[in-house]
Amino acid sequence: HFEQSQLLQGLPKQFFASLVAKVGKVVAEGHDVINLGQGNPDQPTPDHIVEALKVAAEKPAYHKYSPFRGQQFLKEAIVTFYKREYGVDLDAEKEVAILFGGKAGLVEIPQCLMNPGDIALVPDPGYPDYWSGVELARGVMEYMPLLAENEFLPDYSQIDKSVLEQAKVMFLNYPNNPTGATASKEFFEETIELANKHEICVVHDFAYGAIGFEGKRPVSFLEADGAKDVGIEIYTFSKTYNMAGWRIGFAVGNQSVIEALNLLQDHMYVSIFSAVQEAAAVALLESQQCVDELVSLYESRRSTLIDGLKEIGWDVTAPKGSFFAWLPVPKGYTSESFADYLLEKAHVVVAPGVGFGEYGEGYVRVGLLTDHDRLKEAVERIKALQLF
Ligand code: PLP
């Protein structure tokens, strides 16, 4: 029996592990549980991408170690993708790093740029893996509240000057998990000005980059002037192409940050299976119809859920992007007591907002990753509780 290192013991507790245990108990009791709490895309990877993997997997050359820092053809496909989708020019050699999923890059970044005690600015509520990365780098977190009245964007005027001076990294994420908010190019320009002034590296998590509603395409951080001087964007195949199990993503932007990521990864891994890289390149280069269809699917589920909840009297707002809705909890509940209540009485799972940070209190997160019938059924079960 070996004791865990202080580093491991100091990591933030995984809040949602306790939720998984609670759900497991209700399922074990034989109840029909509707799980709207997770973030795992329910649709399969499009066929043409799976086919590309099968063909590529048969190439003996790909059974050897892949080149360090990834295949050239994938880096070139990423360059083509960013130019086509966002009008952004990238250098395949210096401005692209291949990652084992977005999560790996997000967790690696603080180790690349921060020394112990340095500050990272982190959105609250936010994706919990930002905290893990900062802790692993022995950094210090300063939370930027995302408030409804500011459309869930951080208010930079509220950050202390001394904090800005010590901050090395700032995480942003739009379309946002968990709030479903999106950001404008003007907001990114304001961010770039602040980052330049205080020498902060902006890490924009664009995991939901493909998923914007009402015809509004999410803006890439790199579309804003000067973005590459101050930061990077992290993209993943997990959500755009339903490839969450494939573990592949990439970072694009500032050369020194890309070099740091590549250097850290040189010490940790070789590279992703080349057949996966080839299929990923196919995903980026071939028809994007599958992406349009996916966004339409989420948009129609969003209507089913949000219209249904409004009809039963719950005052909710539709997300602008991502596949999550961020719903205010009724009076008299905390996010956790309300999630427990829905699980026990309606067998509906939602994620308590407090799991995403202090400012997530007062909300629950609901995923659009279940088909219409189940979403309608969830609304009916909540209606029967006569909460509203
Ligand atoms: N960023 C956000 C905001 C996410 O919600 C997720 C996944 O849920 C990720 C990053 C990581 O995605 P992956 O590691 O699958 O690329």
C-alpha cells in the first residue's frame, strides 16, 4: 500500500463522482432514469470518418510509432480547416500542436507556462479540468465570476490590478460549458487588449466551436486581431464529429505556447495512432454536412426542452451555443438539493451547478444529448412535481 503524493492528494475532488454514485443507486433500485446530467454526445461518429479509420488501420506503416508531434497531413488539414471556417492563416509547423483530446491540452498548459505560485484566471462556473491543470502546476486560481447580468462573460474591471500582474494564464470557453453562452469578436478584442497589457496567455477552449444556434456561428478567438500574439485556441474532434472516445484534438495559435506544449508532450508521449490522425484529417477536409445535421438536431432538442419547460412555468433561457442548458433552480433549493430532489422524485438526472464552481450555485446543467421522446418524458415528470 503506497501513499499518494501530496500533489495527488491536493487535487480538487471530483464533484460529479458522488452524483454518479447516487444515480447508480437509483438505477440499481430498478427505476427508469433519464440522465440529462452528462456531457457525452449520444450520436455515433459519421460513417465516412469511421470508414477512413478502418482503411487507415490496415496500413502497416501506421503500426509503427507515429512521428513525434503528429502527422504532417493532419497539421495541414488543420490549417485548411481554420482558413476555410474562420479565415485564419496558420503555419502548420509552428502554430499547430496535436493533442490527446482537448482535455490533455487544457491540463498541460499550466505546466507549460506557470511556475509554482503563479496565478491562473479561471471562469466560475467553468469546466473543472482547468482547476486540475492549475493544481498540477502548483499554481493559484483566481476565479472570474460569470454572471447572468453580464451574459456569462467575465467583467475584467472587477479583477484586482495585483492579480492581473501575477496572472500568467487566463482560461476562456465560448460557447460555454456550463452556461451555453457565446462570445463576440469584440469581447475577444477586449480580452486581447487586457492580455497584452498584463502579459497573460489566453487559452480559449473552443470545444463547442461548431455548436451555435439560430444560425449564429460561434466566433473563433483567432478571428480577433492580435489573438496569436497573446494566446491559443484548443479544439477537439469530440463534439463536432462525435469522436469523444477517439481522444484527439489540437491547439492552434501563439508559436511560443505551441512550442511549449509540443516540448512537454515530447517528454510524455510519442503520438496518436496515425490511423486516428488520418481519419481526423478526413473529418476536417471532407463535407461538413454531418456537422450541420448535428447542430440542427441539437437545435430541435433545445426547442423541445426549453419550450416544454416554459410551458410548465419554469422561467428558463435557451442556450446560444454548446449542447447544454443552464437552468435556474426554484426558490428554496440549492443546486445540489434540487438535483437530488429531481433524481429521487422524477428519476431525472441534472448536474448541480455548484459542481462547476461557487457561482454555479443556483443553477443546474441539462444536456441535449437525449432524444426528443426522453426529453419530453423528462419535462412531463418534472411537471408532475408541480414545482412551478
Ligand atoms: N472543454 C470543455 C468545455 C468540455 O466540456 C470538454 C468535454 O466535455 C472538453 C474541453 C474536453 O473534450 P475532449 O478532451 O474530449 O477533447
